[in-house]
Amino acid sequence: MIKFAQPQLDEDTIQAVAGVLRSNWLATGPHVTAFEQALSHSFGGRPTRVVTSATGAIEIALQVCGIGAGDEVITSAQSFFSAMNMIVKVGATPVFVDCDLHTRAIDLAQVEAAITPRTRAIMPTHFPGALGDLDALYALARRHRLRVIEDAALVQGSYWNERPVGGFGDIATFSFHPNKNMTSIEGGAIVVASEDDAALVDLLRFHGIRRLPDDTRDVAVAAGKFNMSDVSAIIGLHQLRQLPAFLAQRAALADRYFQQLPALPGVVAPPRGVARQSWNMFNLLIPYERFGHTRQSFRAALQDRGVGTGMSYEACHQTSVGRGFGYTDGQFPHAERIARETVTLPLHVAMTSADVDLVCAAVAEVLPAQ
Ligand SMILES: Cc1ncc(COP(=O)(O)O)c(C=O)c1O
């Protein structure tokens, strides 16, 4: 069975985890600090904090920006649910716009048209293969004095011009879920532009606690608990050291997909050939009916041939929460087509190019040339 995603933990990492377990210091401690320093270095020295998930990082990012009731955040209808959910959770309103069909990047013309006096932030999601125009995004945000929270969960290691995502801009959030480019079991990071914002993250990730001069504690803001354990952090540290090798392997597998996938009518492949992009997922859009399939029957047929697949993503405005804000079908054609047609083929570092060939052969068999 070729799973669609799977983490790779080497023996050194497992031994290091055993060392932390034996040390009796399990919660946030020196390994969290070391992991944050190493991550910060990878983001050009920007202030970086780790938390328990990217979803938690997004919630904290919204709070760092002071976003709450009465505020609007413009976000893409095509994304994982975290952005929408956290906007709603802090009491704000998600304002959806469409995305590009190929890059899935948020449509900046629609963003500009959606800005109102209540708009406080733009929250784009980046996808593997190609980023949207981040210079244009930040120019737009500056013109309208808006904050930007980049959901970069899928693109750790991608570059915009000469800089890594997270290494510039306002706020970027990353995920270390086991399906991502590197893992800490569960976990996430938030990269900010100033030490003031980092100090706010410190409060917001741990009960809002501030130490007073007499060593008692004040609660400065009502906050949740999102601190990472040292067990997760030691895994993250080891994975970060291996990230360049992981990314190279992922890129080689994506290349192999581009070479080996059968040319099929109406099938949309990811953007190809953009320099220095990380490959977390390899998503196709498939008009299943043309091949006598539904997505479910296509995925089941691949599963029968030993190939696991994923689905990224449904359209946020078509979920019950999205519809609760008055959204209906037909408003965002690209996001909706992606939601209908997307399928994620296996891509992870334990795979070989021979595995990619097997997946491609299975796709060709299930979707015969017409
Ligand atoms: C684009 C995107 N954003 C956010 C998340 C949430 O990540 P986490 O599971 O670390 O909360 C995911 C997870 O799949 C994601 O794909």
C-alpha cells in the first residue's frame, strides 16, 4: 500500500525522544527554545514561536492583530478549514473570495473589491508548486493598512524571490502535523515581524500570564494554552535538520509525476517549473464523469490497487459554517471546481520514483485514454 502521506522518523530522532522522556522534563523547556531558535534562523532570524498546531497559530495570529467582533477578514474560499474557523472563533466575519484555478492563490482583484471599512486583515493560503504574487499582496495590504496572516502550513521551504516564506512580510503560520513537510507529531509555528508581536504571542500561547517583579503572576489577557512540549520540540529539531533532504526528495517525486502521469483530457496538473517551491502535496483536478467515474469510485479504484489518496480541499463557503454567513453555490467557480475535482496523489519522503510510476500506472488503468 502506498499511503498518500506519511512521516519519516529516523532512529536518531527516536533515541533523542527517549532521552527527553528519561530527562523528566517533558513540557515546554530547553528543546522548545532550541527548536524556536533553529526555526527562526531558517526564517532569516525573524521572531518565531512554536505552538501546538497551525490552527492554534492562526488563532493567536488573529488575536495578535487585535481582530475580534465586528471585524472582517478576507480569505480564500479554497483552503483548509482552519482559517475560516479561527476567524469565526475570535468573533470576526470571514469574507470569502475566489482563487486562481492553477496556483490556488487568493484572487487579489477580488480581495481589493471586498475591502470595507471593517476589513482588518487578509489571510491567504499558499499551495505547493507556485505562490501567488506576494509583492502585489503586500502592496495591496499596505495601501489599505491591513494586516496579513499567511497560512503557510503547506509550503515550509518555498521561496518568494530570494526569501523563504516566513522570512519576510507580516505574520506567517506553519504546521508540523505528520502530513506536512516536517513534523513534531502535532505542532505549528508563528513567525512575526516584531518583538512586540512576539511578546504578545508569548502571552497568548500560555494563559496570558505575565510575571510580576515580586514573582507572582498577573493575567494580562484572557488567553488559552498552546505551548509545545519538549518531546515534540526534539522531534521538530531533528526533522528541521533533515528538511533540506526531505524537500529535495519531495521535489524529485513531483518531477517524476510530471514525467510519468498520462496525458488525460480535462485533467489539470499543479503548476510546474517554478524555482524553489516545496512539494507537500501533488493535487490533480479530474473531470471524473468524462471517465465514467465519480471521485469516490476513482479513489476506491486506486485504493483497490494499493494507492491511498487524499482530498484538499472542500470549499469553505460551502460548509455549514460558511453557508451560515449567507454564502451559496456558484459564487466562487474556481474554489468550487477544485472542491469537486481535486484529488491528492501520494507524495512523501519514504516513496521512491518506482512508487510514483506505480501510482501513475494505476491512474492510467483507472482512467483509460478515450
Ligand atoms: C492549509 C492548512 N492550514 C492549516 C492547517 C492546520 O494545521 P494543523 O493541523 O497543524 O492545525 C492545515 C492542515 O492540514 C492546512 O492544510
